[in-house]
Amino acid sequence: MNDTIKLKPVEDDNIKLLSIWLNKDYILKWYHDADEWLHEVKNRNGEFSFINHFIVSNNEEPIGFCQYYDCFDAQEEWYLAENPGKIFSIDYLIGEEKYLRKGLGKEIVKVLVRKIYEQNPEAEIVVQPEKENIASCKALLANGFVYDQQKEYYYLK
């Protein structure tokens, strides 16, 4: 386990750095609309308080962003969550290029999953990265996620 990866709740001071990351071409490719993500983060204590936003640090250096949320609260179209506290989803990114392709995405997923299970040990986690996002798909598989061909998403029980 990599104990150098830490998650810290997003604070207002982090929004400028998060904006820089979200507007990088290699992140926009998967996250599409930086302004939409920033809107959620800026409203994390209000409308989007059900989302848990974190800055990822590696040896105390901010390198990325991740979040998790209860799917019951989000009610998106690609899964069915009939009860709260049962199904969660995650998002994650590495915003500093020098940390790409070093296995840290896998470590971020591992730490994020552990955080969810600490509070919700019976939870199922579902994630739907784009199929072309090979690095993200590999990070999920390395953490025990299974791809459901029919539902077209990864899950971990």
C-alpha cells in the first residue's frame, strides 16, 4: 500500500488549482466541462453537499482531485439506486502530468474505496469511465472492480 497518497477535503483555496487541472486538455478529454465540475465544487456546502470532494496529495504535494457520492442522492441515468447508503460512485484525476503513468491512479482509487467502506462497509461502488480511458479502466480492474458488459460499468461489492 502507498501511504504517501492522502485525501484532504477541498477548501476554497484549492479551487484555483482545481480549475487549472480541469482545463488541461488531457483531463477535458474525459471530464468535458470544467465549469460544470467547478460549479459543483463551489457549491459543495449547498446543492452538492452530498458529494465528498477531495484534493489528492502525494507526499504532501497536491497532485489531483477525487470525489465520491451516494448514487441515491445523485440519481443519474446509468444506474438504479433505490435506497441511500447502498450504491456509491467515484471520480478521480491526476492533474500534475509528472505523476501520470506511475500507478498513482490505482492508489487513489484504493484510498477512495477504503474511505467509502469505512463508513459504508456493505456498499457497492459503480463507476462508468469511457471505454477509451484505458488508464482509468486499468486502475479500477487493479482494485478488484469487475466490468459488467450488460450495464456497461465497473462495480465493486
